[in-house]
Amino acid sequence: MSGAAPLVSIASAGTLATAVASAAAVPQPGGAALLLGGLDSANTAVGAIQSFDGTQTTTAAAALPAAVGGAGAVQFAGTTYLFGGAGTGGPTTDIVSIAQGGTPTIVASLPQPTSNAAVARIGGTAYVIGGSNGTTDLSTIVAYTPNVGSRTVASLPEPVEGAAAAVLGGNVYVVGGADGNTTLNTIYRFDPSSATVTRIGSLPQPLTNAAAVPAHGKIVVIGGTRTVAGDQTAEIVGFPATGHPVTVLGTLPVKLDDAAAVSTPTGFLVLGGVEDDGQTNATIYKVRVNA
């Protein structure tokens, strides 16, 4: 890995009302974020919806229909959609709609129970990539369009759970993850227009349970675990649309995996996660990136 670090600063931006890991998150206007569900410090799924306004976090009066961790989320025209996740009964097929000021409602189903999938949106369609059904890791890429439903549109070359995904230039980039007990270093590009998946690069080391966002023409990958059993990292790395080179951009103040990340006008936020001492992180980090 090489190159100059474009990170201007990493600072604490606030604290979560409830420390969680494996939560879903979506950006809100003005550098704010919405955090949905997750696993608390007792590793128990929660149904809380936390809203961070840029300075403080509050918990919404309305909760998710069921407590889940390991879900993914996107927004369509101000409405948040939550996909899958796992609670006390294991992974779910639920697709939940959360309108601003409204009651979270189950509106559709995934083809099979799914947790720990990577989720990304292009235009009016969300893509749920890989994950686990509770017994088997998945290789499917499932598309969901509101008022249309879900359908399987492509497959990864191998089953992948715990991958990170972000969108750049009309493609979804799928990074790392695990296939059973094997942590992966793969960088895949999924082109929805042709429903094709192409391996375009490799991370310097295997990585799972990281977060990813687009920032200044790069896919930025935050934290994660280098093996299924441990070895968390604080590194923030990035790569262009070609998949290489992979460059170290900076490091978080703590080693962190299972965190959520959302883009902001100047960079991104990192929310929650698990630190290398096993503690669930409540700090929200604001990462400012140079142009």
C-alpha cells in the first residue's frame, strides 16, 4: 500500500444513546445519520432507532417491528428501508419501511432469511449482497425496488458473509467478507446494467466485518477484522474504481469492527462497532477527507 494520506482529521462527533455494533445506518441531511437496530454490549439484538443530528443522539419513540442486528439499510426519497438481520429467532426475511415520522412497517420479504449481508442502492433499486441464512453463507445478489418486490439478479463467485459494499460510478463494489471460516481479500465490482460480477482487485490482507463508503472518487474501507477469530484493525484504506492501488488513508483512534459508516458532505461518520478489547463502542467518529 502506498500514497499520501488524504485524511484531514478524525475527531469524536458525539456519543450514541445506546452503544451498538452490527447496526444499519443511513445518512441524513447536514451530516446527520440514522442508526437502526444492532447488538448491544450483551450481544443482544435491539430494535431501537437512534438519530444523530451532528451533535447529539436521541432514540426515536417508534422502534423496529422486531429487534435485529446485522441488517442493512438504504433510503429512497426520504424513506428508509431495512433488509433482513437476525434476532432471537435467527435471520429474517423482513424488509421494513420507515417513513419520516411514521411507524416502521414490514412491506416485503427477501427470498430467504438473510443477515450480515452487504446492502447498497443505485437509483431506485437496493441490492442485498451475500449474507447468511443462519445455516449457510449466501452468494446471491438480491435486488429490491419499492412497489415491485425482491428478486435474485446475480451471484458472487463464492458465498460471502460480512462483506462491505459501496457505490461508485454506477457500480457496487463488494469488499472482503468471509466464506465459512475463511476471511477473504477480494474486491468485486457488480454492474447492475449487465448483472455481471468481476473481481478487480485484492486487499493487502483478508478483511471481514468492515464498513465502506464512497469518498472523493474512492471506495473507502473502514476497520474490520483480518481473521474470523479476531485481529481487528483501525486502518482506513481506499482504492479507485479500478480496484487498485489500495492505499492506507489513516487510522481510527481504536481498532474497530462491525461498525456502521455513512457519507457526509466532507467525509463520513463511523458509528458503533466492537473494539479490540471486546467493548461495544458508543463513540461517533467524524472523518474529514481532502478533495
